[in-house]
Amino acid sequence: MSGHWLAIDTATSVASVAVGRPPAVEAAGHVEGARRHAAELLRLVDFCLGRAAVTPKDLEGIVIGDGPGSFTGLRIGWATAKGLAQETGVEVRAVPSLMAVAAGVAASAGEGPVAVWFDALRGQVYAATYVIHTERVETLLAPRLIRPEDCAREAPYRPLAVAGDGAVRYADAATQWSGGPPVVAAVTQGAVMLLALLARGAGSAIDDFAAAEPEYGRPAEAQVKWEARHGRPLPDPSRPSR
């Protein structure tokens, strides 16, 4: 990857953007507050591209945070990336947003299992565990929706740390599992860490980005209410009716 890549992560209440030649970062920025994503993300992209003296057509590719996380945030980030990809025809890769947080924590925690919990409400977290090696990433627990107290059973090892807002909210479960206090993750650096992970070969290529969707983790609240009211799955408009 010798060219410039644009990184976007909007899985949490923080939207972050970075531009650089992986793993190097030439420009980065973020905006806090989920309600600001729609209004500020494109401005943030333009700002970072300008700071790096790069135009969208100069990009080698785009890497997007794949969630799981905020339904609205992910839709905004992916819609922005889709528009840029359709305009430029560049390669697009997706990396779990939880992995980006793990990479940031591993920089100080050392090489070993790092668990990340995003608060999913309803007594659950979006959880994953990774080992960030120098040249690759090992997935020990793939992203999933789970109760915090069930993580120790799903993943029979003791992580070096449990990070994220979910770890802070369920601090007792995080401490019992890891043996240490929860780590407040720097989600403002999500896009920066996506560039670093690209250099380690992380992420999956998206061949049909127009039809691709992020990993939301659970259905949107509106879908849950519709299905509960009608007693059947919400129809998928991409599938022909029978």
C-alpha cells in the first residue's frame, strides 16, 4: 500500500477521519456527539484530505470501520464512503471498529489478548478480543452481542485489558475477567488505528460496496418495533415478494 488511504470510523458517538500512507498518518480529526455525524462528517473528510494535500481521485483506497455499534452512525459513515467510492472507483476495505480500539490499547498494554466492549444497552455489549501482533492481527473472539458476564465463558482466557465504554459501564464484570480496572478507550483515534491495521493486513475487501452493509450488531430499534407489532420479519426490499 504505497498510496494514500482515507479512513472513516463512525461506530460510536465519535466520528473520526484520517488520511495517510498506512501506517503513517498525515492528517486526522474527529467530532464528538452522535447528532453531529451527519452535519460534520463530510466537512471532516474535506479537512483531512486538504491537510494531506490529497484529492479523492488521488486515493488508493478507503478503509471503513465495520462496527458493530451505532446504527445511525454506521449508516452515515458507510453512506459517505460509498459515495466517495462510487465517484473515484477506489478499493474499499472494512475493519471491525472494535479491532481499531484494541489496536490503540495494545500499543501500551503490550502483546496479548485485548478485549473491547462497546455498550449495546439492554444489559449487553458488543464484544471482541484480539491479539495485535507486529505484522498481523489474531482474532480470539469475533465481534458479537453478548452479556458482559458471559464473556469469560465464551473466551476462556484472561485478557490484558478490557476497554471501551461498555467496560466502563460494566466495570465489575470487566475487572473480574481481566484482573484489572477497565480501560477508557481513545475512540477519537479510531480512524488512525484503521490505517495502522491496514499495514498489518487486517480488513476484508468489499467487492460490491453498493450492496454491502456494516455489522450493526442488532436490528434497528424501528425494525424491532415493526416486527413486534406485525408478528413477522420486516420485508427486505432487495428480495422479490412471493
